[in-house]
Amino acid sequence: MSKVIVIGAGGVGTVVVHKLAQNATVFTEILLASRTKSKCGAIAADVKKRYNVEIKTAAVDADNVPELVKLFNEFQPKLVINVALPYQDLTIMTACLESGVNYLDTANYEPKDKAHFEYSWQWAYQEKFKKAGLTAILGCGFDPGVTSVFTAFAAKHYFDEMHYLDIVDCNAGNHGKAFATNFNPEINIREITQEGKFWENGQWHTTLPLSIHKELNYPEIGAKDSYLLYHEELESLVKNFPTLKRARFWMTFGQEYLTHLRVIQNIGMSRIDEIEYNGQKIVPIQFLKAVLPNPQELGENYTGWTSIGCRIRGVKEGKPTTFYIYNNCSHEAAFHETGTQAVSYTTGVPAMTGAYMFLTGKWSGAGVYNVEQFDPDPFLEKLAQSGLPYKFEVNGDLEF
Ligand code: NDP
């Protein structure tokens, strides 16, 4: 039925391509393009072996708009799934507009020279996409993505007004390494070393990085120390659900991880500015990425689960109501199916699901959308069929 281009042959790109191949009646022609063509070839060979589906491959520099436009015009896809890095969001959106192609991503734009992310840069494309009759779907991974859809599902079925939202993200897995990040180390370390931020009573409140934490209980996992972070879906959720009085995001970290992170920061290895080394300019965090374990290769020895969900309080028919919706995902099962760990898996499966919603006409509209603006029901149904089932509890104890 439809041609799609996937940009980015990393951990998430691997899962996206596997899942597209499992739905080959909808995604009839698939092209995987990335900076390093050999990485695309390795993924294509694995997919061919598992599903006997051909994946075309190409080299592209996604920082270069004319190069992207040339690729899009040659292949003529209906949709581009961007799972490269957040730095490439705007160039890929610009190229989509020039070539008349729809767009989907999993992370909001971030400039390379400043560790700061917000939706304003991508929301600024609203009129252009509308005028062109094209759709841009933003933040369709797990968080942002499924957490945003979970919130929309709660609003649609379980609340007249939502007041308090806590997004809780637990990785209770063990990869056996002293220190590794679960997705691109550069993007991950930039994200978690920023100031924390949460929404309360109509304004943002900032906190020192990782300075607020509490023990939270995760289903079938138990108690884990969870840290308040700023996460991008909070920005669109408080805008799209204005009855929220407070919205926060929590993520679990082990003490070993935090100790390594502190050392990395203290010795300057998380710096994002250029330094001179042996007559060459290098960016320390990019050098660090080159020596850290590749998140794409953590899967083989990864055991345990992730558990990500939304805990919401509000009112339904005048009565105080609580709602907890979550997914638990096994690292081993993710590796068995796609050769990657659960963090890549829980990002790639929703990206395929969003693409599936769009190409089957269940999500539509010209303009730039965050995923909570679409109907959550068909998405969650397809997500569950695709390896990420959800559970929920109404009026349980939310610990907050
Ligand atoms: P990886 O670093 O594993 O993969 C990124 C891929 O993009 C690599 O193949 C890389 O190429 C390619 N790439 C980078 N720059 C360019 C460029 N200029 N042109 C072409 N290709 C390029 O990252 P992940 O797979 O871990 O993450 C992918 C995305 O998913 C990120 O944006 C991340 O923020 C997002 N994410 C979202 C989550 C969510 O739940 N919403 C959770 C986890 C991740 P090369 O191999 O040559 O370096």
C-alpha cells in the first residue's frame, strides 16, 4: 500500500525496520537510510533472514536538506520515519515539505551547541505543513509517545478532568556493564544532566539536576529510587490537557549509574563544546560516545524489565478518581525478536504503530501534531498486538 523511508540505523531504527517488515501488507516498500550505509545493510540482512522481506538501503547525510530532498524525490515515500538524532528534526521536516512527504519522529529538536529541547522549533512548522496538506507526527516513541497516548486514553475514558499526572519510567534491567546508556549516549547524558522541571499551578518550576527523588513501586518489579527529570512530553501535555494542575516525570537510576555520571561530569567528559586535542577539534561527549558500550549491542546479556506508565488523579462524575496505566517490557523478549534491548524496542514499536495509524487513515489531518491529539484507542489496540500490551488499574493507590 505505501512506501516509507526510515532515517537512522541505530538501536531504534533496527526495531522500526523489523516491525515494518512484520506489517509488510501496509508498508509495501521500505528504504532504510543513514549516515553509514553498511549499518543499514546489516539490519536489512537480518530482516531478510527473519521475515524474507527486502529492505532497500541508502547513505544520506540528514543534516543536508538538498541530499534528503534528492533521496525523497527518487524514492517518493508517503511517510518519513525519523529515528536519527534530535539534531536532524528540522532538516528532515524541511526536506519533507520540499518533497511533499509526511513526517514522524520520536524526539523533539535539540540544537547541537546547546543542551536544550523544546517543541517551539517544530511547532513553528504548523502553518507550512497545513498549507501543504501534509501531516507531521511528533514524539511517537514510548516517552514521549505511548505515555502521551496513555494520558489521552485516560482523558477520553476515565476522567471528566485530570488534575495530577506523574509519568513513571523504570528500567529494572541489568546489562552486566559497569556503565552504559540505553539509547544514544550523547543525547541521553545531555537530557539527564539538565535541570529538572515540572508543571504546577500554571507555571514551570525548575530544580537542580537529579535533586528530587523518592522510592516508587513498579508492578512486578518492586521499589526503585526514582528521580524527577524534565521530559519533553510534559510541554505538550499541559498545553493539550489544560486542567492539569501538576505534571511531573520520574525516572529510575541505580547508585552505580549515578556515580559514573558524576565522575563523567566532574572530569569534563560531558562537555558539548569543542576542544583542541592533538591538533584536532573534538567534542568530549562525542568522544565519550565512541568509547562507551553501543546501546544497540547491549541486548544479548540484558535481563529484566522496563515498566513505563502514567499515574493520574482527577475527577469523574464528581468523584475523585485515580488511574494507573503502564506497560512492562522484557529485555530478553525484545532481544529475541529484534536483536536489541527493551529501550530501543519500546521506542521502535510505537514509531511503527504511529506510522501504521497514519497510513491506514486512523490518524489524519494536515499540520503538526503531538500524538495525544489523535484517537488513542486504535493506536493502543495495534500497539498491544505488536508486542507492547498495557494494563491499567482504576482507583488504586498511586503513592502520590
Ligand atoms: P543511535 O545513536 O543508536 O542511532 C542514531 C542513528 O542515526 C545512527 O545510525 C546514526 O548514524 C544516524 N545518524 C546520526 N546523525 C545522522 C545524520 N546526520 N545523517 C544520517 N544519519 C544520522 O540512537 P538511538 O537509535 O538510540 O535513538 C534514535 C532516536 O530515538 C534519538 O533521536 C533518540 O532521542 C530517540 N529516542 C526516543 C525515545 C522515546 O521513547 N521517545 C527513547 C529512546 C530514544 P551512524 O551510525 O553513522 O552514527
